[in-house]
Amino acid sequence: MGRPISPEATKQIEEQVFAGQKIAAIKLYREHSGEGLKEAKDFVETLEAELRAKDPGKFVSRPAGKGCLGMLVLCGFGVLVPLALALAFGCSHP
């Protein structure tokens, strides 16, 4: 069993959880408690669930639209490449 962690360490871990940095929170918990990886992961996941229920507004949200640009580029290639090939080789249909 690990050692108790200080209120200051708990606050640091909570800040990492609120910021979406679960891996950093797990590392901090392990460093301060001496617990293993599984115990630290379980602790942080339980803490996150409690914090989300208690104060969901403190969590950093993802930027809107993150990841959409890549999908738009792929879709654009799926349309533009066949069209360009059809025009280059004189085909009437892509």
C-alpha cells in the first residue's frame, strides 16, 4: 500500500485532470504515493469521475473542429484526384 499524499500534491493532480493531462496526473500520483501503475490509473480515473460530477465546468474542452481539416483534405483528394486524372487523359467520365 502506498503512502498518503499531501493536499498540495492532490491539488496538483486535480489540476492535471482538469487540464486533460491524465498521464501527467498518473505520474504525479505515483511519485507522491509510491503506488503502482494500475493503482495510480484507477485513482486518477475515479478522481476524474468525481470531479466531472462535482464541477464539470472546470474541465478544459477540446478546441472546436479539431481533426476535421484532415477529413476534408482526404475527401477533397477523393474527388479532385479522379477528376484531374479524367481531365488529363481526356475521359468524359471520371
